[in-house]
Amino acid sequence: MLHQQEPIIALATPTGKSAIAVIRLSGQDVINIVNQVFKGKDLSQQPSHTIHFGTIHHEGQIIDEVLVALFKAPHSFTQEDSVEISCHGSTYIIQKIIQLFMKLGVRLAKPGEFTQRAFLNGRFDLVQAEAVADLIAADTAIAHKTALQQMRGGFSTQLQALRKKLIHVGALLELELDFAEEDVAFADRALLENLIQELLAIIGNLIQSFSLGNVIKNGLPITIVGKPNAGKSTLLNALLQEERAIVSPIPGTTRDFIEAEINIGGIHCRFIDTAGLREHTTDTIESIGIARTKERMQQAGLIIYVFDLSDESLATIQNTIEEVSASGIPYIKVGNKLDAAQPDLLKALSQEDFVFISAAKKQHLDQLEARILQLFQLDQLSTSDTIVVNTRHYESLVKSQNALLAVVEGITNDLSNELLMIDLKQALYHLGEITGEITTEDLLDDLFSKFCIGK
């Protein structure tokens, strides 16, 4: 596209004072444009992937001493001529250099425009382009590995294999249509259904991985719930290893929720300590806190329900378990105050998949952390696994799955090839949406607008 060649510029490093800053340029003739204000070697005569020391001048005055890195098309990130200028990290210097190039006809880049140009120029597909943003945002080892695996084409390769198989199925159906008058069959319906079922199994696994991928990308909101004085705030403090929440023997001390983040097994876990749940209270403020606790339970990715083993009966605990199970939200049953529990109660609850701890003495907290990872299968995660982390990808996979289920239903009902092809093409279309083979300008603008400027 012609507009892709328009020269653009942006600061590629974070704003604020720093030792150095990197300013990126890309587009038609950018090397010659930089050469106009650079004093050092003649950049137009230098090979790609070289770095040159010199100064940036304007109206006879030196703005800064810089290093200029050259990347000639198509051997650059954008596959256009690109230049990266490393200057001192003064806000004044950065502004002067950018304003200088704007006077020379270079415009400011939009958010994500460098990556968008790389995608439009065929350097990678849309999945890989989005993984660039995920890689920049990754702040845990697992998030980094997942983003890197997708950026290097792991997910894309699997999607391409799916599309090829679907295209093969479609080709057989189309061939039968071409020879319909001669009553020639190229696609055995039983084999066709087996192939579709095989594809459905692969897509189903990808869809199922999204619950894990969402946790890897966005962290895990965990709500700590229980009756007053069950030890919720003590548990939060023990996990954080600091006195974050007020702990008191007076019931109803926690009136509002308290949030804190910790890293467990490479996953950001956002723990929310809530007001204690009880049916009757005359305290208006505590009532508001209880209502907010119930709201937070509905929004949680995981509920840790804390039971006071020194005070609650087996019948009460079992009734509560039934209520929490009915919410449909993943939860972990935690028996607190282990040191004060009755042996008979412990024996009965050992059949209920409890984690027994003493928050006050910080006992068995490692077992609770291990259970959190186990519940989301984070303890079994392999770096070679393909994990869906993007909501857009998940939605397209679900649409593709529904289209393939319609194909299976059509085969069962002995529908004509023309009707089967309609659903098959829908499945192909939605897979193509993920990689960017099927896309719109509005979609691209929306996706890349979420990137940082300079990337």
C-alpha cells in the first residue's frame, strides 16, 4: 500500500529522563532524510544493519551526539527502510529531534503503526503481531514464554495446519459438485465426519486452553471468603508476609475489601480479602461490606473459602460447601486454625478435599499455593503447549467450532454438498480471522491502537 511508505517517527523508549532514548523512523527515503541532518559517515552509502556515530545538527547547531542504526528494506522489522537513533534521554533533546524530522516531512506514528506495517508487509501474521504486544506487557516468566512461543509462530503453525485440512475437505466436496451429473463420489461421508471430528478435537483443546491463557495474560483474581473471624485477613497477611490487613478477634473487623498482588508459580494472583459472611448483622456498614463480598465472589476467577476449624460444625461446613458449589466458580476449601481443630472434624473433612492450614502460624501455606497452581493446571504447563491468551482468538475459535458442528449435523442428516460447504466455509472464514487472512481495516486499526507508540 502506498500510504505504508509514508515516513513515520516515534519515541520507542519510555518517556522521562534516562541515560539514552531510542527514536525510530520507518518508511520511504528515511535514510536520506536522516542523512540531511546527520554529520558523520554518509548514511546513504552504508550497508544495512550497521551503526554509526555522529551528531544531529539543526541550523548550524549540534542538538546531540547520537548512534544511528540502519535497517534497509526488506531486512527490517517493518520491511521498509528504517532508522533507529540512540540519543541522550533528555526530554528536550528528544522533542528537538522529533520536531526536526517533522519539519522534514516525517509524521508522528500512530500507536502500533510500526507493527501494523510489519503485518501489512507480510513479515508475520496477525497472531504473531498481537504477540509482540503481549511480549512487551509480559511481566512473569510464563507470560513471557507464552508470548514468545506465539510470536515465533507456534499457534500460527497449528492454525495453518487446521486450515489446510479444512481446505482439503472443501476441495473434495467441491469436486463432487463439479461431477454431480456423473454421480461420482470423492468424499466418503464416514471418513469426512471422522476428519471433521479430528479437527473439532484440536479446536476444542485450544478453546479449553483459554481459561489458562487468560490467567497467564491477565492474572488470577482470588477472593478470600468466609465467616467473621475465620482468619481471612490473617491468611492474606501470611501470604503477603506483611501486615497488610487489620487482624482482630472482634467479628466484622474487615468492612470493605482489601486487595494485594503476589506472584505464585509465575502467575500474578490478586488476592481480595473481604468482609466476613453472616446472615444477620445490625451494623449498617458491615451489611454493605457483606453485600460487596457477594459481588466480589461473582467476579472472582477463584474463591478461597476459609472455614474456622475451631468453631464451625461439620453440618454447617457441609451446607456452606453446597452453597459455594452452586455458584459454579472454581473454589478451594481451606480449613484454618488447624492447631485448634477437633480430631473427629479433621477426619471427616479429610474426605472433602480440604487444604488444612494455620494462617497465624504460617503452616502449610505452600500446600495452598500448590493447590492454586494445580487447579488451573499451571503445574503441568509445558513451554511447547499452544495456549490461547487472546479473547479475539477464543471467540473466532468458538465460531469455527460451531460451524464444524453444523457440518457434522449436516452429514448426519444427509444434507447436500452445497449446504455442507456453507458451514465449512464459515469455519475457514473464522480461522482466517485469527491469522489475519480475513480482516478489515477497522479491525486492524482497533487492534494496533492498543499498542504503545513506537511499536
